[in-house]
Amino acid sequence: MAKNINRRGFIQSGSTLTLASLLPAELLASIEDIPVSPFGFATTADEVAEGIDLTGQTVLITGCNSGLGYESMKTIAAHGAHVIGTARMMEKAVNACDSVGGKTTPLVCELTDFDSVVACADSVQAMDGPLDVVMCNAGIMALPELEQVNGIEKQFVVNHLGHFILTTRLLPQVEAAPEGRIVMVSSIGYKNAPKAGIEFDNLSWDRGYKPFTAYGQTKLANALFAFELARMYAGTSVSANAIHPGLVATNLGRYITGKPRDPNEPLRKGFKTADQGASTQVYVAIHPSLKGVSGYYFEDCNPVVPTGTHMSDATLAAQLWAVSQALTAPHLG
């Protein structure tokens, strides 16, 4: 690794690090330097992984029990990696892990319960080995009524803060990998974020809760977290990227339809199947062509330049890090 970053000092200094190098806008401006993949909208995760041997690698995936997380775990484990699959309940994690081929380890990670997140990270650390990939996949979308966890809107807690704790606690193991990759599952829903990008003075959403706006704020947070990690780890073996999986027919959208999706129901135009939706996060996690690629936003297995100003706002990304750190400080170790 090109640099040795002290984790404790790194976390504590997150709000004061200079923004002089590798701002997200500069990274995104060099998008033409990233290899164009042969994959696209209809590519499946298995097609992305074809011919890739992941023997000896360890990959952590949150939300392994359904949808994109399950498809990602199934593909990555089939290609030789040891997959640590997390779910809200052990029964779900065990059932998912037992149903796929390859080496898997089920763990509980209830993202609304920061003690559970810490316990999950401690269990991973106790395995005493490097982490080649941390894939932050789990999430909830557009809760119809305002729900809060310790006074903070629930989507922000699940989609961002829980993953913030998990990822930062596991950074030493990612650093120890020959090429550690952090993959944040964001969404094109970032476009629905509030006008300010992230309303730091309204993280409770007591003021004017709107389900998709609150969701959009969390997806913007996912991407900004990845971009800030990419900036902080510039020049090292650690990379961090964000992805949009596409519009995918999974139960994540149950609050739109009001019921779990029937797998036999025909797909709506523009929607992907779960194995197609998982392709981009699997591509960014394991494909050899992306060695050293960090700080980008991917759709359909290729980097794209996001619209609007918030996704390239380095000041907003640094502020998000500082606020997230303050909100989770007792659980960062």
C-alpha cells in the first residue's frame, strides 16, 4: 500500500482534511480515462464475473438475504470468494448463505441498531484477515410514514449511518487487502434529494417529511461517502465507488406498490431483473479492469457523470463525514 493511514487519526480528522486534491468534480471530469466495459443494461452479475477467479478473497455484503445482495453473494461465492453475508436477523442470513454454493459466513447486522453494527464489525475483525471488498448494499426506500431511530429519520440511519459505522470500523481490514474495494449502492434517486442536498438541520425530518425526498437524501449520502473515502485514500491501494443498479424489480419498492413483488409478474418497461440489477455492483467490486479506479459513479457497468451540483460538492461530502462522525462517535471505536 502506498500510504499507511492511521485509522483512529483518520476518523478523528475527517472534518478537517484539506480538499486540495482529487475533489469529486476532478475525478468525474476524467471519466474518459476509465475503460469502457462491454457490459450494459441487460448484463447479469454472472456474465460480469465470467472467467474471474476470486479464490482467496473475502467479500462482505450487507443485505445478503434478498434482491441485489443475494444475487451478488451468489455470483461472488460461486467464483471462489469467501462471502460474509449480513442480514437483519440470523435466520435470514443463514438461510441465504446456505442456499448458495461456495464458502459463506452469515452474520447479523441490524443497521438501525448501532450496537448490532459494532458487533458485526467485531465478528468480522475476529476472523483476522483482510477484506477485499465491502459492499454496502442493504437499504430501505420511501417509507410512507415518518419513522425515526433515536430522533433521526429511519432511511438515513439504515442507508447511511449504519453503513458509515460498519465501513469505518472495517477500514483496517480493507487497507490490509492487496486491493481493497468499497462499493456503495447508491441510486439515481439522489436526484430527489432536497434543494440543499442534505438538510443537516432536519435529519429528523420533523419538518415536511416527503418519502422520496428523504430517500434521495440518503442515496446522495451514499455517493458522497464513497467520494470522500476515495479522496481520503487517494494514492493507496483502497478504492471507493458508488453505483446505481437501475430500476430493479425487487421488494425494495414494496412501499410503492404496497405489497411484496410477485416474481412471476411481468417486468415493467425499463426495469431489470435482480440478477441484471446486481451486475454493476459486482462489476465494480471484482472486475480486474477497475484496479485503482476510485471516486466514480457507475450505471450499467460504466462510469457516468451525475447531473446537478451536489454529487461533485466536496464541501458537502466533508460536512457529511463530520456530521456522520459526530452522530455515531460512540460506536466508531
